[in-house]
Amino acid sequence: MKTKLFIISIIMFVSSRGFAQETTFGKFTGQVFADYFYNIARDTAFSSFKNVAVDGLQDINGFALRRAALNYDVDISEKFLARFRLEADSKSNTTNGRIGIFVKDAYIKWKNIFTGSDLIFGIQPTASFEVSEKYWGYRSLEKTVQDLRGFVASRDFGIVLRGKLVESGNANYSVMFGSNSANNPETDKYNRYYAAFDFKPFSNFSVAVTGDFKARASVADPNNVGETLPHNSILGSIFLGYGEKNKYSFGVEGALQSNQNSATVSGTNGPELKSLNALGISAFGSYWFTENFAALLRYDYFDANMDGDFKGDSRNYFIAGLDFKADKNISIIPNVIYESYESLPDGRSFDASVTGRLTLYYNF
């Protein structure tokens, strides 16, 4: 009830002033991703698949709200600003199955705490794929590979120091101490430590290197009663991007995550634990033929466990689309998603998943 009253209050306040209008009280903005989709093809065993990027069984179709976000930004003073963001989507449902609303951002920024650097506290974006997402430019269609495959969440509750390494802004850094709880309440004592660095060696070309260490509870050693083994995760990524705004954009991203003692294999003395190494690679490009028409294409490869003892868990993912701008802030994007699945060691193969969508994206 309190949430409903809060939302109604925001709507009434915004209606009286207009969206995206600067006032002494701050600025409201918003963003919506919505689709009409049709699941053209699925394997008969699709419901048992793991690590998939597509949803739903064959022939399911209809409308989906993948994001509806409302942002409120306010300059508290010359030194401090704050952001509060509410978001809803078709997956974050309430207990009665209706579309739910959750807090996506809630942070305060201390601007220029020292020359060229800001300090930020609260629920906020991680820097893990910030640069690659900008070059990809189509979050309205899909997350970047690290986000899509669960390498790292887009948000965390923590404290960040970020800024410029050179005055021109051609080299930047970010370090973060986070709870590793994303948008959820903290439930354990383990945390996550992030670092990111990006630079532009020349015009229109960017390089970004990111990494993090995720602490996790130890696990029992199956071969030594009473003993435990480390169970932490280390993630590293690199991104190369080249582009010019409203003309073209190309990018390649690779991410490797090592999860200590996370995979069970057969050993000479019984079950043994090995590190699970997950690999994600993404390559994409978009090109604007006119100021109102663009084409885009992306390919991802994902292997949940690169170890030779594990087969049948790699995925190939394609997305292709055409972007028609009906207005400066409105895009209509017909697109197709295709995902194929690695055969099992016994030779059993699976049909690929195909989904067609008509996506509407707008911001205000």
C-alpha cells in the first residue's frame, strides 16, 4: 500500500510540472522497452535446458514490458547530487503475479571530492560493462554478454571512487567495494571488490579492462571430512570499441570467470571438486544509413564450464535488427534472436531457439 501511494504521489507531482523538466526540485526522466514477440522455434526438450538467453516455449506470443524506469535526479548542492530510480518489468512480479516495482538506483554522489574524482554511495551501477554497453547502444534489445550470462550484476550496493586519470578524460578509473547483493538486501558477510580502467589511445577508439573478486563461503572437501575448500570467484574482462555517434559502432568483448571448487568430477578416490571456468565472448556492430535508419548485428559465445569433462553447455547467440527512429527519442526495432545449443557427449543434438520481436523503445 505504501509503495502504491508513493508511486501515485510521484505521478501527481510529475504531471503538475512535466517530465524531464528542470525545477528547483530536480529532474524526472524515464525509459521504456516493450515488445511484441513470437517464439518461432524451440526444441522439444527446451524446458530442461540450462544457461539459456531466450524465454518461453514454442508458439507463445504476446506483449512484454521489459523495462519501465522512472529516474529522479537532484542537485542537493554544488558538491552533492542524488539519484533515485524505480523500475518495473515483466519478470519482477509481485506475489499475485502482477508486474512488480523495485528500487534500481538510490545513491548520493560527492562531486570532485578531490580533483577529477567523485565518491558515490548507495545502490548504483557497477563499472564492469559500462563502456561496452555504451558502444553496443542497444540495451533496449539485450544486455551485454557479462550481464546477460550472469558474470556480474548491473547494480550493487556499495561505495565507489571513480574519476579521470588525465584532465582530457581519455583515461578513467573506478574502484568499488560492494555487498554483492545487487538490488537485494544483504544476507551474508561476503563482499565483492571491483576495479575498472578505460582509455582512448586515439579518437573514436576505446579500450576497457575490468575485474572483480567475489568472496564466497568455503565448501566442504568431499575427500577430507571436516576440511573446507575456498569457493571464491575472480572475473576479468577486456573490451575494444570503435565508433562515431549516430554513424557507426563496433565492439568486441571477452570475459573469463574462475569459480574455485565449483564443479564436481569423478576422481580416483571418489568425487572431486575443480574450478569452474566460464567464458563469454561478444562481437557486435551497428551502422546508420541515414539519421533515422540503422542496422545492427551481434554474436555471443558462452561456455558455462570450459573444462573438457563438461560438454553440452556452450551456447551461440545471435541478434539482428533494424532501427527506425520515429522521433529523436523513439525507436521501432524489428529484430530476431537465435540461440543454438552444444550437442551432448552421446551425440544428441538440439534444435535452435528462434524468437521474432517488434521492439518499441522510448525515453522522456
